[in-house]
Amino acid sequence: MSTTIAPPAARHGIPPGPRAKRHTVTTATGESATARWILIGTALAYLFLFLGLPLFVVFEEALKKGVGAYFTALRDPELLHALRLTLLVAGIAVPLNVMFGLAAAWAITKGRVRGHALLVALADLPLAVSPVIAGLTFMLLFGMQGWFGPWLKAHDIQIAFTVTAVVLATIFVTLPFVARELIPLMEEQGVTEEEAAVTLGASGWQIFRRVTLPNIRWGLLYGVVLCNARAMGEFGAVSVVSGRIRGQTTTLPLHIEILYNEYDFTAAFAASSLLAMLAVVTLAAKHLLERSHHAARARLIQEQQERQS
Amino acid sequence: MTPALPRRVAPSTPRVRSVLPGVRLTLGFTLAYLLFLVIIPLSTLFVRTARLGWGGFLEAATTPRAIAAYRLSVGASVTAALVNGVFGLLVAWVLTRYRFTGKSIADALVDLPFALPTAVAGVALTTLYSQNGLIGALFAPHGIKIAFTPLGITVALTFIGLPFVVRSVQPVLETLPKEIEEVAATLGADRWQTFRRVILPALAPALVAGVSLSFARAIGEYGSVVFISGNMPGRTEIAPLLIMSKLEQYDYSGATAIAVVMLLLSAVILISAGLLQRRAAKRAV
């Protein structure tokens, strides 16, 4: 698409003279119509074939044998158990990581503690570690050959291959998501508003509830959405520590693997479709939140500029 | 590790120390959380390796099966990251520079690999790329097998890595001043020259960052690969899968040795990418 540029005179509302008729040009800082068309076409084809098709195929395979078979597969008690376990694990891991994210962001940005770069790096570390390695570390702690293995056995406590281990591994892999959204956001916001609240005699909890939280709510929600998606979908780490005990420690992603390996494709994709729907909801929420989040951020930057000038 | 760490004292600024409440409490909680959930678990890897001794470590980490796994993991991850470098840049460019219908859907779709659980991606990709799958069937008559080959592994790793490149490049592209392109145009550069000589150098640091993040994600990836890889030792067994199969045989030392090699490998890559990024940033200025 080439841009139709009106000559300067026309832009200023001056009626065009005889020589200044409207003409179509390719601007010097834009591409030709053909180039644009090829670039957009390639990018869209790549996105839809490479990313869109896998999403589509999940639903297609799930519904291949009809809606009846789909809902029968979804009513399977083992699948429902896996779903409940997934919700339980996310229900524990996400709130804990929200608490961590808030505490870490408060200490680092409002408390301006020394060594905060190290804290940020540590909080980001789980993202750089393979999920399988994450699982391995918990087995090295709680497994039979692990550090606490003999002690746990002596006290008749089992952690490896239990729901507890699944929760711990999930907390590990989802630990960074809330913190890494909140830390830069709260850093930008500074401490002036909170300090003003202190001078007005507000307590710590009041400051957090009435001053900080309204400022960070979109960023916080954004982090929660991402954290939750990962918590419900985590596979590698959970696979290692759960022992994949069918009907006991199998979360939804692990149950998909079991069904798939048994060639029960309708059930595997029916279970997958639940997580795919979660992904679609996550994407929509992320998209909407980004808008609010960015709008809030832009407002903040504008306010700061106004204050400075 | 006490919560009573000295807070920053900077007498030259008025903000000497935080007057805000709860800093000790939140710092204590943060440190305890990180200690129990990150530091202690990860340190087990190194303690275990130390217990193996240098000889034992080398023996466990350099079996022919392990070497084949590293080679495959690195090769497939590098290929995937480079493919993402090209297509990620293209997608970021199209999303920031042009208006077209379906743009916001395309933009949201970029994040799908972040949002879609890896196991779901794994079974979906395997179905698509197997010989009678929608895409696999197109290649099968030409004798090209995708699923259960290194090519299939690369496809899965490319899938999960795309958003890293797009989301690194996009913000830089958005804030790139239009003026530099106008200057290039007035100096007689055509669009391709402007892109090559002006825009690309400015994007280089972000592109390097995105590609290296994509690589780092790919090298440790398990869920989306385990289904499509076929898991044949020595041929289609990537390193995370080898760790998994060692664990299934309760060979914790063997698993740890390979894990440490992988961690060191990705640390080296990320650090050298950081250096490369800095060099690119310097050149761009």
C-alpha cells in the first residue's frame, strides 16, 4: 500500500493550485506496495501456519470423533482428578509467588536495600534453568539418595513423588513471574507517594493498600496471569518430581502425556483442549492488561515529567 | 542472611534511608524464600558434582550417549534460534511498521508459545508434523520426515522460541527515531541500504538478546520436544531427555553431571551473548 500524500499546501487547507494535484507516492521512509505486501504476507503466513495451526489442531483432534466422544473423555474420573490437582497446585503456588513478588519488590524498590541487583538476578534464575534440571534439584534434596532423603525416611515423611513435591517444583519454575513485573514498575514509581503517606501517619498496611496497590494493580494482575498459565501448564519439572503416579500425582499436562502414550488421542486432545482454552484466555487477558498497564505507565511517566518541569 | 542488612547510606542525597515500614520484614521474607526455593535446591547440583570428584564427573558427563545429546541439543537450539532471529525480526517489523486487518490477533498470537503449556504444544506439533499429519503429509511424499527426526526437534524448539525475539526487538523498533531513516533517505540510500546500514545496527543489541534468550529456552526445553523427538539414544535424544532417562533409572549422579554441563553451557552462551550485545550497542551509537 503506498501512501497518498497531499502536497503541503493542501494539508494547510489551501486549495490546490493548478500544479499541486494529489498524487500517490512511495515515501522515502516506507516500502513499496509490493514489498509491504510480501512482508506482511510472509509474516502472517508464518504466524498462522507455525503458531496458529498447532492451536487449531488441538481442537480439531479433540472433536474428531464428535462432540459426544469429547465430553465423554472430559468426564473421565482420572482426567477430572488431574484437573483438580492442577487447580490445587496453581492455587497454592500462585498466591505464594504473589506474596514473594510483592515482598521482593517492596524490599528492593521501596527499601532500596544494598545488593538488590543480586536479589533480582536470583529471582530471575529459575527462568534460566531447564525445567528438568529444576525437578532434578528437588529430587537431590528429597529423593531417597537426596540430602534429606535418609532423615525423611527415618521420620516416615515422603516428599518425592507426592503432591508436595509437585507444588514445590511448580513454585520454583513460576517464582520469577510476579516479581519481574513488579520490580521495574515499582522502581519507576519511586517512593514519594509512600513517603507522603508516612508523614500523614499511615501504617504500613494502609500505605500498601491505599497507595501502592492501586498504582501496581495492572502490573500485578499481568504477573499473576503469566504465573498462573505457567503453573497450570508446567510439565518438565513436575514430570520429574511427581513420579507420574497415575490418578495421584498426575497434573493435567502429565495426564495428557499418559493418554497420548496410550494412543488415546481423543482423550489426550480433549484434556489438551482445556489447557489450550486456558492459553487463549491468558493471551486475551495479557493483551487487555498490556493496554491498561501501558496506559497507566504512560500516565505515570507524563506525571513525572510534569512534576519535573 | 539476617534481615537487618544495612540499608544504602548515601549522605549526598536527601533520600538517605527508607522511612517506609516493612522493609526488614519483606526483605527477610524475600531472602528466606530465595534461600529455600532457589539457592538450596540449585546448590545441590554442585554439591553432588563435587562428591562425584573430577574423574567421576568427567566419566559421567562424557559418555558417547551424552556427547551425542549435547551435540544434538546445541545444534537444534542454535538452528532454531537463528530461524527465530530471521522470522522474529520480520514479524516484529511487520507488527510495528504496517497497519493491516488482523494485526492485533497476530500480535496476541506471538505470545502463544508462552501461554500454551509445553505438553499441549508437544502433542499438537507431533500430530501436525507426523507423516499423516496436516503438514507432515505435505513433506512425506518427497521423502522428508519431520517428526521423530532432528528436524522435528528443531521445529519444536523454533515454535517455543519465537516470542523471545519478537518481544525483544519490537519495543526497540517502536522507539527508533524516524529521523535517522529520513536522513539516510536524503543522503540517497534506498530502503534496503537504510535497513542494512541504519536500522539493523540499531536493532542488533535487541536482536542478539532475543536470539540468545530463544537459545537459552530451547536448550533446556523438554515438554514440547519429548513427543516429537522419538527419543532414540544417540540419534534423537536431546540432553534434557537424557537427564530424564537417567533419573528414571535412579542414576542421580549421571543426571547431575549432564545437568551441570548443560548449565555451564547455557551460562557461557548467555555471557558471550551479553558481551556481543554490548559490542553491538557500542557500534550502534
